[in-house]
Amino acid sequence: MRFSESFSDNAALLDRLLGVGRCFDVVGRDLYAGGRRCRVYTIDGYGDDAVLERVWEHLITLSSTAWAETMQDFIERYVSFGEADAERDVERAVTAVFLGKTLLLAEGYAESALIDAKQYPARSVEEPSSGKVLRGAHDGFIETLVVNAALLRRRIRDPRLTLEGHQISEGSRADVALCYMEHKVDRDLLEEVRRKLQAVDIRSVSMGQESIAEAMMQPQWWNPFPNVRYTERPDAATACIMEGSIVLLVDNSPAAMILPTSFFDFVQEANDFCFPPLIGSYLRILRTVVFLLTLFITPAWYALVKSGATEGALHFLAIAEDYEVPLLVQLLFAEFIVDLIKLTSLNTPPVFSNSFSMIGALVLGDFAVQAHWLVPEVLAYMAFVAIANFAQPSYELGYAFKLLRLMLLLFVAALGWVGLALGTAAIVALLATNRPIAGRGYLYPLIPFNGKALRRLLIRRPISRENT
């Protein structure tokens, strides 16, 4: 639908579509610019009052605007603010107002002027709670897309950095930005991401980047491995862009999506680059070992105890006390307790969360042992697993490992060592068949094999002219 030549009809239409008089936060005001009737629409709380006041002050003091034959001429001659454009489509103009722009309707034109003098309510760019570093930058993304883009521009002062804007679907009309380096990005990958982004058709992006990620990927509800890596750190997103990856920023979300994503990307962390290469390589190797331990330590120990192999050299793994509750039930119950403590900590006020978590763990653990619900060995192994899960910043990967660990426990309970082998084979199959949003594959650079890329992921290399 386009604007008509009648100023009164256009004003009545916008009043109805924007809800002037029905919504208290929608402001519609009449004014005169050089003898020409005008009407202004904005959302209270979005507009930058100081900028808009200077624009209106200039307009109402004009003696004549007769020289402007089109709205674009009117903008170029009389609107002093730099970010202003003419818009002929009514729906796009209404959407722009709800996004924070100010709409100027003037008599005699079948167009409107959109002035991008918005100022969103925003928090400070403080360091995110996840992914903290001992050294390096301590700022983080926030829920405002423009600010997040500025944080990237501040670090990459290269004209080849491209921030490509898109709007997702007709229903949500959410703003997103594809961020990449023109000379380093894989063009086939970029076209694939563009195509999937344009095909997204969802009514709402209330869950931010997760809603868009689920709409872009093929449904694989049975596969727990995450298909997307997220970061709230601008320096981490910058490093990925400089390596040729694509970063997807979503308005109203403080997390950036990094594409493509493979399983081996999760062994990297920002702290690796804040220390010398030898220490960074050690941290990566340690993180990889911890990954494997969190997945296999309790199923392997349960298999040893169940098969009676804790005698002789492995006697230190044996259970010292008699127990009445089946060992499988104890392990599953301990997993439940760990998740219960996590949820209660998440919903507990910050003043009490740390003390509540510690007291809850001590009281529940001590009571469970005294009541003969759990043996101390189960608590020891589960405490290690709970702590080791925080060695990597991906919350989604931590819960993927938890679900797979439970699967391994059930396999071991049913088939013993054969069940552990079958469960491990099932995990490898899930890794191999997982389909990421875009890219060469979830196990790249192992499948297809790229030795140089795999070595670069697992071992922190010194920064040199060749690899910058």
C-alpha cells in the first residue's frame, strides 16, 4: 500500500495503523513548516529528544518550502539531520516507526520522511557473566544491534568489513546483521547463509537468536549437540570474523551467532589467547581431556563396579560401604540433584544464590549419605562432573554431554561393557550425522580431513604475519 496525494487521508490512515489515541506511547503531533501542514509520529521513549527538537525548531521557522517538489527534495533542503530518507510504502513506514524512527508526513507529497533519530533504552557494555577472562577486554554485547555493530567496528577498522542488514520474515520484521570480511569469507557459505536467512518465516523472535537458529536449521530434535556457537564477547566475535567466519547479530539479543560451527570449535576459549602459546595450548588440551572425562567418567566407573573389575590394581575404585539403593538409581538421582541445584541458583536472588548453592549442596549431599541413599563415591564423581562442566563456556554443549552420559549409564546397566561400546558408537554416529546450519560438516576439520586446520584448533599457535 502506498501513500496517497491527500494529506488528510494519509494522516487518518497512520493514526489508525499506529494507534494514536489508543496507545499512550504513540505520539502524533501537528506542525507547520513554511506554511505547509505536517504531522509527526514517534514512539515515546525511542526518539532522541535533543536531536528532534533541533530538527523541528528549524522546520517551524522556515518562511517557505515551495521549492521542494518531492519529499526527497524536502529532506535535502530542509531536514538538517543526516539519517533521513523518503518512504512511499505505508507498511514499511509503520514498521520503521515501531523500530524507533520518527515519521514526518508533509502536505503535498505522496511520501513520508523517516528520520532515524532513535535512542533505545540500553544497559552498559559490561563483561558478560559467561566467558570471563583474566586479561583482555572486559566489554560485552548488549541488546541493541547498533551498539553491537559499533563494538565490532571499533576493533576492525578495515573498509572490507561488511555489516549486511536484513529483516527476518514479514511476521516478525526483526533486524539482523551478517558480519564478515569481504576478502576472507567463503562466498558459497555466505550465499547459503543468506538463502536460509531469507527463507526464515516466523511470527516472533521473542527468544532472540535461538528462534532464528531453529528456523534456519533442519529439525533434528533427537540430536543433542549444539549446531551454533554463541558468544557475548566482541573480541571473540572479531577474531572469528578475521578468520573468515560469519557472525550473525540479532536485535534485542546480546549473543552473536558464529557460523559455520563445528564440534572442535568448542575447545577454544578467549582465555587461550590472553596467555603465551604454550600456556594456551595447555589450556586447550586440558579442556579437551575434561570434555572426555565429563562424558565417560561415571559410565566407565559404573561399568567397572558392575563387572567386578575393581579388585587388585583397581581396588581404589571399589565402593567401601554396603549400599541398598541400586547404583544406577544413585547415579541418576545425583544427576537430578545437580540440575536441581543449578535451577534453584538460577532463580534465587543474587544476594543469596552463592550461599544457597553451597549450603544446599552440603546439606543434600550429607543427608543423602547418612540416609544411605547415596554412597560417598557417587557424590565424589558427580561433584567432579558438575565442576568440570564449567570448564567450557557452552551451556548447550554441557547439557548435551549430560544427556549422552545418562544414555551411556542406561546402556551400561543393560549390557555392561558391550553397552558402553555401543553407546560410544551411538555418540560418534550422532556427531557424524549432525547437520549444522552451514559449512562443510560438524566434524570438520576431521571429516573432511584438514590437518593444518585441526592442528590450529587443538594447539594454540604463536601470532605471526602468516596467520593474522
